[in-house]
Amino acid sequence: MDATPHDPTPDAPTRDDAPRPLRRDRVATLVVTALVVVAADQSSKEWALRTLAPGAAPTSVIDGWLQLRLVFNPGAAFNMATGTTWIFTVIATFVAILILRVSRRLGSRGWALALGLLLGGAVGNLVDRLTRAPGFARGHVVDFIEYTKFPFMDFPVFNVADSCIVTAACLIALLGFRGIALDGTREPRPGTDPADA
């Protein structure tokens, strides 16, 4: 008796493959979010440069809580690691390229928003490092927002891009805690039945 030939079924889609229309929608969310962040960041910095003076007394926005003070930051977000501007130029460029590469796997709206915020924040500060004094890849980032009531420490002066980077980090942590992967699938938590995930 002849064996029945085996007709292989098509390979099941891997969990890295989101449906193409859904993936396009999520990539569009990422790109639009990033563009909005960059536009808001750069326009707010230009406003700060026109309105505020370096070394001048801070301008109060919410009395005792929030004020505006113009500073030029040669380091990372929130004035960390000053004096290593070129390193953060390289890091920001790498982060932007990495986000664009992983965007091909996007199937989650939350991840699209988080990566859009992160990309926009990275590019917003990268523009400063590439275009502002003292020179290409060594430019100082414009910071001008100061929160004066942070407990336990003097909170560094920051900008819109910094805020978006921190928001993205919090959102990524939340997505990871909930077990939501880039493609929108949900990882089962330890000790749970995968069928219940």
C-alpha cells in the first residue's frame, strides 16, 4: 500500500510577523508621534532662545513648583554626564536606527506610541547636538523647564524631548510588566496557563 504523500502546510506566521496592514498602521503611529515630538521640542526650544536669557532669573510658571530657566547642556538628558557630548550623539543616532529597524515587527499600539516618543525625544536632542554651538556632533542641548519641588534632590533642568524619553521609558516598562510584545501578542506570566494569557 502506497503511503499517502504528505502535503506540508504553509509555515505558521512567526510571532515577529504582524499582519501587514496592521503593521503599516502601527508604523504610521510611531512616525507621526515622533514627528510631533520633534516639532514640539524644536519649536519650544526656539521659543526659549528668543524669550529667555542664559543666567537670568528664572521665570515662574506655577509659583513654587515650575519655572523656566535657560541652560545649555553638553551631556545627556537631565544634565547627566556632561563633557561627553559626542558619545551621546553616537548613542542617539544608534537608538534612532534601532527603532526604525524594529518597527517592522510592530503590532502593538502601545509599543508604537512608546517607540515614537523615544524616537522623537532622541531625534529632538540629536538635532541640537548636530546643529548648535560649539560645533557639529558637539552641540549643547537647550534645556529650559525646571521643576522645583522634586523630593530628595534638585531636579535638573530639562526640555520636551527629555520628558518624552522618560514617558517612553515608563510606557515600555508598563508594556513589559503586562507581557505585551512588540507584535502585540501577550507573553504568559510565570505560573499561569499560556491558554489564559
